[in-house]
Amino acid sequence: MDQTQLSLLALLVGIIVGSSVVGLLVVAQRARTRALAENSSQLPDGVESMLGALDDPAVVCDTSSTVLALSPAAEVFGLDAGSTIADEDLRRVARAARENGAPVSETLRLRRGAAPAEPRLVAVRAAPVTPRLVLLVLRDITERERVEEMRRDFVANTSHELKTPVGAVSLLAEAIESAADDPAQVRYFSGRMQAEIQRLAALTNRILSLSRLQASDELRDVRDVSIDEVVTAAVEAHTIQADSAQVTVVRGGTKGLWVRGEPQILTEAVGNLIANAIAYSPQGSKVGVGIKLDEEVVEIAVTDRGIGIPESDQHRVFERFYRADQARSRRTGGTGLGLSIVKHAVQRHGGEVRLWSRPERGSTFTIRLPRSEAPDLDLVRPKARRKSRKSSPAPRPAPVKGDTA
């Protein structure tokens, strides 16, 4: 082998050895980079900007469940940058996504803030960002589930309640047809049918009222409302019912209080409480309607001396179609929707309804509404006077001799 061949062979060996060394260095560098990435808790570029644009609560946490970055909405669930995720279920979901290397979804109950905050139903989705970092996105679905459950219950309850009067009308129609030759029977069954039709109409109207209250986001005719006028209208609307039941409605308390709201809705809410009190009061008893001011809250209390409500059932009285006394409610034509309408109407006005009741001692329902300042009625009265002057004819001079009247 001559010198030239030896040189070429040495060059070839050098190239092979050099390439191997370079390859080993590249592999080692990549392994080092991968190891650093796997063990690094540094956020990838763009993650913080992405979190800042999210409306839902979201956090990025590491293997120790420490929050490294979060969206602005995440603070409502008590999640802060640099702190450890306190909820064990959230840590478990993040750990599952990290171990599986794939997104994980689960529905949890989490508190918005510290106890006694009510637990919320939250859809959680965890996805790995790096081998050490996990993105948690939280979506509060409490209201959506509540509305869906309300819709299912409302449809089921309404269908059940409508079957009774519809079925009764159908049977009474058949009875009338069978008794066509007996006028007395026809009159009897006609009266029964009329009562069932009225009950069906009342139920339909109550369902429509409750649907409007539940579906509407805003009150339509908001203005200053005199509580004196609301109570007067509600009492007068149930005068016939009170006289028929031989129950006296007595009103009293502070006068001249005002709130902001819709007069018709508030009158219906107070009227429903008065109607319930009359229906569940014994003959010869009194129903009291009192008004008072508790700091900046106007209270309208309706008190009866009826059968009362057991403590175990008091949390259910505002449910749709719930009746404290099924037999009495059927006899008086109650729909079971009155108190539910009261609750939603008062909530629409930013208030609440409270209940005190003891069996055989009676019940007191209290509507609490934010007080508003009384409007300046003097600004309206002068206009009314000017208008009345213009509208009234000018006095005619007394006729004198020779004039025609």
C-alpha cells in the first residue's frame, strides 16, 4: 500500500471518527435539552398571554400543584399565583392528565371562596402543557344545570297538574251527556265543570306568570312604587275571598314607604300571600298585613293563625306545586304556584322572602325589599293644577236683562 492510499485511508477514518463524535455530541445535547425541559417549570412562550385572554378560570400548575400562572377569573375560586392548589380533587385531575399525557375532563363541586360559600358545580378540563406543567380550565355550570333541572321539573310537574282538571272536565262532560234527561243532574255537573274550568284557567295563568318571571332578565316597567298602594290593591283584590271565608284582613304599620319595581308584580306577590293566609285560616280569625322599615329594608309581613307548617317542610314551601295541606288546597282550588311566584317576583326586585311558622299556631311570610327615596310629588302637582285650570271652562257672567242665557 503506497503513501497515497495510506493518506486516503487515514482521512476516511478521521472523517468517520469525527462524524461519530459530532453525532454523539448532538445526541447528548438533545438528551440534555429534553431532560431540562422535563425537569423545568418554566412557562413556554405565549402561555401567560393565552391565560390573560380567557374568560373562564384557568391555571397552569407544576408537579407540586403550585400555581405558576392564572387567568383573571381564577381568583374567585381562591387560586393565586405562587400558592398551592388546596382542593384535593383538582390536584387529582391535574395528576391524572400529567400521568396519562392526555387531556382529562371531570365535573367537580368546588367552593367559590372559603366556607360557608355554597359549592358550585364546575366542569374541569386538564391538559398537559409540558411533562411537568398542566393547564386546568374551570367552567362554572351551576346555573346551566339548575336551569336544565328546573325545566325538566317544570315540564313534569305542569303535565301532572294539568291532567287533573282536564280529566275532570272530560268526565263531567260525559256525565252531563248521560244525564241529559235529568235537569237537576245537568245543573249539578255543569256547576262542577265550571269550577274545574276556572281552576284550569287559574293554573294556566299562574304558569304563565311564573314562566315570565323565570325567563325575563330585566323588569320592564320599573319606577317608584308606593307600598301603601301595593298593599291596598292586594287587600281589595281579595275582599270577596275573605268575606266568603269569614276571615277579617287587618292592615297596619308604617306608611309612606317606597321601593323601586313593577307595581303589578309586587301587588300580585303580596296578593298571593294574602290569598294563602285566607285559605289556611279558620273562620272568624284575622289575617294581619303589616309594613315596617328595618334600616334601609321595607318589610311587608302577612300573618295568619292557620294550620302552620312543620319545620321539616318549610324549606319546600317555595317549590312549584308544593302544598302544605293537599286536601285543603284541592278544596279551595289552590295551584301550588303562589309562593313560587312570590319568591321569584321578590328576587327580581333584589329582595327576599322569609318564613316563620309553627304547627297549629300559624305562619308569617315577610317580603323584604330595598327601600327607595319617595319621589318629589310637589313637582307633579303644579302641572296638574295648571292642566285643570286650562281644561275647566271660564265662568260665564250672570245674564242680565236683555241677554239670552
